[in-house]
Amino acid sequence: MKLSEIDATLRRIRVSPVKTLGQNFLHDRNLARWIVGKAELTGDDYVVEIGPGLGALTEFILESGARVLAIEKDQRLVEFLRSRFVDAPLEIIHADALDFDLRPLFAERRVKLLGNLPYYIASQLLLKFTKYPSPISLWLLMLQKEMARRISAAPGTSDYGALTLVVQLNYRVEFLRTVPATVFLPAPDVDSAFVRITPRLPDELPEHDPETFFQIVRQGFSQRRKQLRNLLKNEVPEWEQATAAVGFDPRARAEELSLAQWISLSERSRLRLADGEIAPVAERFPVVDESDLVIGDALRAEVHGNNLRHRAVHLFIFNRFGELFLQKRSRSKDRHPLLWDSSAAGHVEAGEEYDVTAARELKEELGVTAELIRVVKIPASDRTGHEFIWLYRGEHDGPFQLAKSEIDHGEFFPTGVISGWIKARPEDFAPGFLECWDAFAHP
């Protein structure tokens, strides 16, 4: 819409822009077209738009053929958008974006997020919609210029800080362009900027523990003027040795370290705490015949390397709402790293029975106990990795103490979302889980 059209429309629908809601309406059509062009949309995309307002971006998003879900907090604008785009592939929900449930987005093949984030809650929205792991493959956001510079900052700059590293740990952030206040009605008090955010590749950064990383980073940036040696003396006591290994000046301050150096420093802290851990004993699995009768046992590597038949358990843990807890496998797993899997799963060890294994895996992987009920037995095949699998069902609302060496992330999902997700992106899941889900869903 042109400036005059926006002004007339707002009067007609009796909307006076509310500054506290961040209502600043874009009236530069060329800029709107440029913004949407940067998203490189196709008819295969599912676009979530935050704060569509009068539809300045929505119009061009729909022209791409993409399906759109628009989240608008102002009911009057919701009604206007529904009347403006009557027959379009557009769903408009009246809601606060901070309350939006992202989990159903996993059931879409490819999701992109566009939006002009209200300045007063921009950081909250940013952290919510970039929470790892995310179903979103691209974020194109208009932010207050100061925040755009912070999340895209490079080491050694005044904008570089804890928020920079929190976002950049899992995503690449590009500062695209500054947007002057004059392209909005009413004009905000500051300039804006556009950023494009994309997920990092799974193996782009060294293995790390996010919890330790965030703790070290926040402590390191708690007093920017202080040297890190004074801020991290408890977390990294052998400071001179650590700085030499990671490769930075012992007198450095927080903003001087790169993302890779912060990861290395946090891993040194984590490994120091783990020095007293006992090395795991080599696992032996029972080897079975085509009828699941034990005919011997062998080391894990031999069983997997030679595709010998063996035994495993999978556990489906539901909460009181009927949602299923899924785990995202650790990147250090020898099979199917970073794929989504059953709530807990593991191999039956030599001398062990299925029921004992199920209880042990629940305790080891999720840190809880629960009554487990056998659901179905799945025969060994190529699809199960030559495992006979007993599937168990249990109930627990959490919280769980996830085994960090086994699990990258875990979350409850509605079963309908899981079904849609498997249909849209089956490659996201470990093959054994897909077999269990099919047996569970089609008994």
C-alpha cells in the first residue's frame, strides 16, 4: 500500500497505531518486494509471518505461491487481513507470537519465517523462534538496527556480546541492510535493519556442550571491562595453559575471542570436570538366530560390523496430555547421529533380558523410573539394523535428566505432529524409530 492508502485504511478500520505494540506500517512497496525476494520463496514453502499489519509483506509472499501463516495480535488487523486476502492460501491467527507453539511446524516440509519484530519484545521473540532445534530453515527479520548489529557482530567489535554468541552458536547471521525510519507510518524513533539467519551445518563447529558454553559465555561477558582470567578463574583454573592451547592472549577480554575459541574454552572447562569419570567397559551383545534365540555373544563393534542379529528395546514415554517425548540423538553416536528417535532406546547386553534393559535405559538416558508395558515385538530386518525390538510404553511428565553423551535434545510432541512430520520429512528420523512408530500406529 502507498502512504495515502495506509492512512485512509487505518482511519476506515479505526486503528490508531499503538507504539507499545510496535505498530509501524511499511509503506515502501519496493522495499517490501526486495525483502520478500531475499527469502527466495517457492510454492513449496510454508511461511510464518509475525506481525503482518496491513499485509505489506503478505501481498508479495502470496504472489510467490507459498502458503502463509500470519500471527497478528490486533484483532482489528486480523479482520482486515481476512477481508483483503479472502481466497488466498493464508491462515491468520489472532495471538501473541510469544505464545505461539512452534511444534506443529515440524510437520511442514520447509518453513521460513518473515517478520518485523516489535522492538519492545524483539529479543524475546528472537530467542523463542531460534530455539534449537528448530523446524525453520530461514529467518528474514526486521529488527531495531542496534539489535541487528549485535546478533551479526564479529569478534573485537563493541556490538559483540553474549547475545551474539547465543544466536551464532547454531545459526549464521547476515546483516543485509539498514532501513530508515521514514519508510514507516508512523516513523519509529530509530532506524531498523534486516538480517537473514540460516542454520549451521551439523558438523560446522566442533562438538560441544551447549549448557557449559552458555554458562562460560555469560560469565565471561558479565563485566566487559575485566580480563577473562579474573572472571573465569573458577571455571578454567589453569588459565595460562588454557589460553596457550586455545590460542589467545591471557590478558584478553570477552569480546576478543571468536566463537570457535569460546567453544574450545568451554570444552576445556567441561572436560576438567569430567576427568574423574570411569572409562566405559566394552559392551557385549547377545547374538541371536532368526527366531530370537541366543546363539552366542560378541563385542558391539563386531555385531554392528558384521550385521549380526541382536536385541534392542525402544521406549515411548507419554505425558499426561498424550504427547510423546522424542530425543534427538547425539552427534557422537556411531549410527544415525543427530536424527530424532524414540524417547529412550538401547541394546540388550549379554546376560540381560528385554525388561531389565528397558528399565535400565529409561534410567540411564532420561534419569527417571516409570512403569513400562510391552506393546509390540518387531522382527529383525535391514530396517531395524538387524535388531529384534521390543517396544515399551510408559508415562512420565518429566523433567528428565538427559544423558548428554547420548542425547542432543529432547522434547514432547503431539502425536498428530509426529505423523505429519514423518510424512513431510522422514529423513529426520532414525530408521528404528520409524519401524516402531509404524508398528505402534498400525497394530
